[in-house]
Amino acid sequence: MTKPSTSAIPSSYCRYRSPAGRQCRQLACNASLGLCEKHAGSQFASRQPDDFRKILTHDTDEFTTALGIHNSISELYKLLAADLISARRAAVLAYIANLLLRTIPIVQSEIDTDSSKDPVRVAVDFGDLPRPNRQQPAAITAESSHSS
């Protein structure tokens, strides 16, 4: 008489293989994909990209105002916090939103042809980026001339 096997059937394991060639040891939760929860991305499979588009573009004023872009970024944050969108995709969308925010004043100045207004100036603030000490080379040459 044969004993029933207590181990899982090899085909019931996740079929994901790491770049090193190792197979995932978790049981497959999705039989059609043959992947575990981690690798199947069950949250992503249940959502269609159109769902994200609707969420991210709702109440955005066609991305022509800072408030509209703010609303989209807020929804993006909620999707990322709920782990419904990948961090990489969220980063790309946030970068695009940043570009849109930067171009709003320029686009509005092109649309508004009133010549009495000053042209829009785009100022870039580099914050606390380290800058070269332009006074230091002069001090070094002065010290070298005294030592000789």
C-alpha cells in the first residue's frame, strides 16, 4: 500500500526563476499563471490600466492648472500606498507631473499674448548643491609665493 505524498506536486510551485536560475519555493496561488502571490501580482491582475487612467485623470482640469496636477499626484500617492501600482511606474508619472508643473507658466504666457506683461522667467533653484570655492585657488597661490 502506498502512502499519499505530503509534499506538494512540483507543478504546484511558483514557476518564477531568479536571474541566478533559482526557482521560487512558494506554492502557486494562480493556477493559470503558475505563480505565487508575490510574483503573480494579484493586485495588478485584478485591475485594468484603464482603471488607473480614470482615477489619475479625474478632476485634473486637463493638467493645465497646478491644482489639477496636485489632484492627480494625490491619487497617484493613494495607488502607490495601496500597492496597486509599481513604484517605478509611479516615479515615471510623478516625473511627468513635475514637468507639467514647470511648463504651466510658460504655456500660459504663450497663450496670453498681452505684450504689457513681462515675459515668464523660469528660475531654477539648486538649493544646497555644493559650489566651488572660487576664492580658494587665490589663497593657495598667495601661500606658495610666501613659502619660496
